Amino acid sequence: MVFSSSIFLLFFLPIVLLIYFICEKKYKNYVLLLASIIFYSWGAPKFIFVIIGTTYLDFVLVNRISASTDKKTRTTLLLISVCVNLGLLFYFKYCNFFIENINALLSCFHASPIKLLNVILPIGISFYTFETLTYVVDVYRRVHIPLKKFWDYLLYILFFPKLIAGPIVRYHEISDQLTNRNETIDNKINGLFRFIIGLSKKVLIANVLAEQADKIFDLSLADITTNHAWSGALLYTFQIYFDFSGYSDMAIGLALLFGFRLPENFNNPYISQSITEFWRRWHMTLGNWMKNYLYIPLGGNKVKSKSRLYFNLSLVFIISGFWHGAAWTFIIWGAYHGFFLIIERLFLLRFYKKAGKLISTLLTFLFVVIGWVFFRAENFGQAVLFIKKMFQFRFSGQLVFLFEEKLIWIFCIAIASCFIWTSTSAQKFQQKLILDSPGLLNTFFKSIVGIVLSVICLGSVVGSNFNPFIYFRF
């Protein structure tokens, strides 16, 4: 079940909201927990028992970590928890990837291949594994005390707005809200409006762009011209942003309806003036997780040599790429961004400063677009050839996607929506519209816009069978 499906919008969400709002406060967490279990079990009934089992094990281990004063015992228990969680992630997500690569090596020596395992990737395993690790590590570091009730911890892991596609919520960011949160009418208005905005991004923009982007990437490479390649790359660039940020908006909005404040995940990333800035604005919760639980423990910026600093950056972004999917294209995409972070520190940031805001923004956007080709391509070979096509300057007479009037408008709206926020005043207006407490005029505006967009989105969801879910690979 996904947020942009008719079953979720017309049945699941209204029923959960109704039961949640009419029940007593002491039962609200149980309602959310039951709803979250049903939500996940809808598409993966077998894996729900794996999640509940490992969550219970972590709950027991973490309480022992918190109670223990012996450093060796605490470290041992921490390692057990980390190994169990990463072991499950490795088994379900990466085991066949390594077997395939070992088989490729064995074929060079004409040896018999290893049989692939018959495993299915649990939806959202990368997200909830990272959240499980934050609980264990935060309690180990004495950042926060553990939860007293197992059911509260299970809700933290399974909370359905963030379960399958983020944002990645670190334990200390939500721990107090699990047992004591403030539910206000302003939060409900903002939450519902935020959800509708996210749904509109996903259904009205991302899905439309995705349909044409898929057609281009499915073409034979021999048939792709330069304008095909650029069209496909740009369409996917805006598709993945509106899909991912839209899903994050829906998650944040849904959580706010229930009184939870989740961290922001996107902040207009395509107006960035460097790749360094891009990663402060793109999937911010992943960046913060990598910084706090990997980059800083490796030494961060405080290492003695620049070579070690560059190694840390490279390793973190290679792991970040690998986190996204078990394929060389994701690893290369991560290494590609790590490479730019290094050369920006070497000389590129100084060039950006001299070149000015417009040039640095356009160059950064160009680098990001090229990187997305690696992310989208089925394999490394296709990605390289696709990028070659982009710079061969061999054009066909047709501009690929401009013959569809609807696509023209959606593409223009996508571009405008990404780059309109370059000024400080525009960003303040955006924050006031989305985040501030609604006054009478703001509430009236949000109500009108929300009703119109809801009707359009529902019509699109019900009337279309095309509703891709990118996060199956995550």
C-alpha cells in the first residue's frame, strides 16, 4: 500500500483518522501501531514478523545497554544489535549482489557458479534498519534514555507515515513525542495541506514525467539521439525530486495530523551552488544520519591529513550510494558525488565564488543531472553510453516530449517550482505558507487550494493505472 493509491486515500487513511480522533488519548498509540502493522502487512505480510522479532530483540538489548555500567558489556551488546540488523539488511538486499559478482569472477576461470538465493527485498528495509541503529547507538551514547514500553518502540520503527520511504527519523528526534505530544488544530490544518501538496507533487508532476522518462530510457541505445538523451535525463531529474520530496511531504503531513513533527527532508536542492550545498538540501535526513553515525566516527573534518579527509568523504558517499540499491550504478553514483565533494574542496568552490551565483547554480545542476543517469540506468554500460549520447550532439527532428501539450505544462511547472525559490524573500514566503501557524486568511487559502488539488489528485489516481513506486529498490 502506498500513499498515492486509491485504497490508501479512500479507505485506509479516512478510517484510521476517524478511529484515532474519537478514541481516548491512552489508546492513540495502539491505534497507530495497529494501523502501521496493517499498512506494512498489506504488501509484505511475511516480513512483518521479521521486523517485529528484530525490534523486540533490539528493545531487550538496548535496555540492558542502558542498565549496564560495564563498558565491555555495553559494547558487546551494541555489536550484537548492529550485527543482527546489518546482517538482515545484507541478506535480503545485498547477498545476491555479491553472489552475482563472485559468479562473474568464477566465470573467468570457467568455474561453476553459485546458485542465487530466493529472497525478496522487504519494502523500506534500508529506512527502518537505519532507524533501528539510531535507537541502539543513541542509547549507547547516553543521548537519550530507552523507551519503557516495547509497544512505544515498535511504533517508532513501524510508524506508517515514515515506514517505507522516510524521512529517516533519528530516535532522539521523536522519542519524547511517542509518549507526550501536542495535538493542535493548527497542526492538523498544516498537516493536511502538506499531505495534499506532497500528493500533488507525486501524482500530478512526478508520475506524468516518469511515464515519458521510462519510454526514453527503455529505447534501444542505437535509437537514442542527443535530444532524446537530454530529455530523458532532465525528465528523470525532476521526476525523482518531485516523487521523493512529494512522498516526504506526505509523510511529514500525515505525521503532523497525529501530532508528530518529523524532520524536513528537502530544501529546494536544485538551487544549490555546489554539490556540497546540494547534499545539505537533498535527502537531508540521510545526510544527517551519515554525518552523525559514519562520517564523524571516522574522524570527520578533524582528521590530521587531507588525504584521510578525502578518504572519509569518498567512503561515506560510496556507502550512501550502496545504501540506495544493490547495483554498481548506485555505488558509482555515490562515488561520483564523493568525487565532486573532494574537488570542490581542492579548487572548485573558489571557482564558483568567482563565477557568481548563476554560473555555479547551472554547473551544479548539470553535474547533478549527469549523476542521475547513473542512478536511473539499468547498468553501468547503459549509463556510460547514455551520457555519451548526451554529448554527441547528434539531434533528431523531433524534440521527443514536446509533442504532448500536457507534458509541456507539467515540465514547465516542475522547472518553475524548483528554481523560483532562489531569492531570500521567496524562501521566506515558502516557509510561511508551508510551516507557519495558519491565520484566518492562510487557512482560507489552504482550504481552497487543498480542496481543488485533492479533487484533481483523486481523479488522477482513480483514472490511471500508472503509479510507479521508486522505493521498492531501497
